[in-house]
Amino acid sequence: MAIDPSHLIDLRSDTVTQPCPGMREAMARAEVGDDVNGDDPTVIRLQEKMAGLLGMEAGLFVPSGTMSNAVAARTHTQPGDEIIAEEHSHLYVYEGGGYAALSGCSIGLVPGHHGLVHPEEVKKRIRKAEGSRSHFPNASLICLENTSNRGGGTCYKLDTLNEIGKIAREHDCRMHLDGARLFNAVVATGNRASELVAMFDSVSVCLSKGLGAPVGSVLVGSRSFIDQAHRWRKMFGGGMRQSGILAAAGLYALEHNLNRLKDDHDHARKLAGNLQAIEGLRISMDSVESNMVYVHTEASAVKWQQELEEQGVLCFALGENSLRLVTHLHIDEEKVERASEVFAGISKR
């Protein structure tokens, strides 16, 4: 049975959102220049706005979050260094080994709980060449992710971030935040963005996830860091010309879509509560902190995914018995209820 695309309930990711009419209008009217030459006024405004929101000196517009993390890693490290990251982090799992290929770094993996690391576990993973007769690499960068994707959208407590920041300073490590969904963490914790990133040397924020822009991320940090990052963006092929058309979408997202992120969190919590009551499904409600729901299935997750798709509900199977559902600006209360009904119907077969 063919499903009318307008009736699809797409819970695969918050990356599937489409620009709204207001965003498209902003893109069409964008004032542009050649950003490689540094004279696209809309890009400049986006970079300055993001840096200001996060309390940083400067920003750099890049095509993707993966490139933003890659540029940050290359700017902070030297070949042969080691990056400390959570064992299921996006940097390690989903970025094609870029830290090794592009930065020449190894990676020290830290075990996490729902995707979040404990400060003492970070400290244990830091290795330095000095004092090891040069056997060890130099751990020079600690990379955290907030919210944690594979953790189910979980958020760091401010005290934990501050403690890890202290450890980084004591061990001469820089700190980078993969803040692809940073503003979801802002909404979930009640902390200001500038508070959650104060201990970091650089932060990457994605515009094309919960914020609803079609493409792009902004990397922020000190002026000297961004000056160096600009060179690596060029070398990695990330220089764009009249990219103000894309930057305008990002500006629109920051001006219109921050406050509505709470709706996504409410819908995720409602969906999780509905599914928890269905036989054959299990959810850790404590981990549903933002816009993601990870569902443990007794039967094959791939089979669940296939049967859901047949009835117009799209999601991803992650592993043998795990489904990931993500709410976003195209998911309303009606779609949450419809999706829940589809899950319930499949469970009775």
C-alpha cells in the first residue's frame, strides 16, 4: 500500500525538516557577497550572532557539523596527538574516521552512561608523551557532545562540565564541544548557552537539526582560533561563495525557532510515555531529556522499522533491538498520537 507523502510521520531525525515559507522568503531576500573574500554581509551577521549567543569572540560558517568538528580538531591538534571522546560519540562513530585521516590523531575512548562521561573517567584516559619515554601520544583535546545523540538526547549538568574543564586545564588539554543540538540542552537544563560553553575553547552548533535550517553549522571560539580554523576550512574544501542565501536560513532559525524547541521535547516525552505502555517495547524514561526517544524492542528492530514504514511511520533501527525516534518542528501532537497507534497495532500482530 502506497503512503501519501503528506501523511508520513518522519521520526528518523530532526535533519529532515523543510524550510518554512518565512525562512524561504528570508533566503530569497538575502544580501550576499563572496564569503571566500570575507564580504558576504549575511554570513558575517550569522557568525557574529552565534558567537554573541555563546559568549565567544568569533564564528565561522561551515557546510556541515562533521566539517565543523573536523576543522576544530585539526586546529586544536598536531598529527600524533590523541583526542579524548565518549565511546559512542558522533566524532568517533559517525564522522568517517576524520580525526585520523584529516588530523592524524588517535582517539582515547571514555565509557559513558547514556552518552555522558564522568570527569574521573576522562582524567583516567588522558595520556602524555612526557614521562612515558615517548611511548604515549599527547592527549591535547577533550571533545564532549551536548546533547548526546547515542545517549538518547541526554544533557550534561553544568557542574560536570565545569569539573571536566578544570581537568582539561590541569592537563594542558583544549576543550571542544560538539554542540550540534546545544540549544536543545539549553531548553532542557534551563542554563544559558554561554554558561554551558564557558569552559570550552571551541563549540560547533548545527543549524539544520532542531533549528530547522536546510544546511550549515557555525564553529565559534576565540578570534585567533577562528583565524586558524578559516585556513583549515579552506583546505578541507569548505569555502563557499554567495553563501549568505544559506546563512539567512540560519539567522531566521535563530530568531524564530529557539523558543519552540520545548515543543519538540514535550512531544518526545509524550511519545515515550505512550510507547512505554506497549507490550514488547521498553524505554528508559530518565534518558528522555530532549527530542529523542530510544526504544528497546524485544523483537528485531529492523522488522519493527520495516513494518512501521509500511504504515507511514519512519524511524531508524540502531542495532539489533533499538529504534531511534526524533521529534522536530514537523511533528505535532496529532502525529505523536497517530505514531503511537501504529506502534500499538504492530505489537498486537
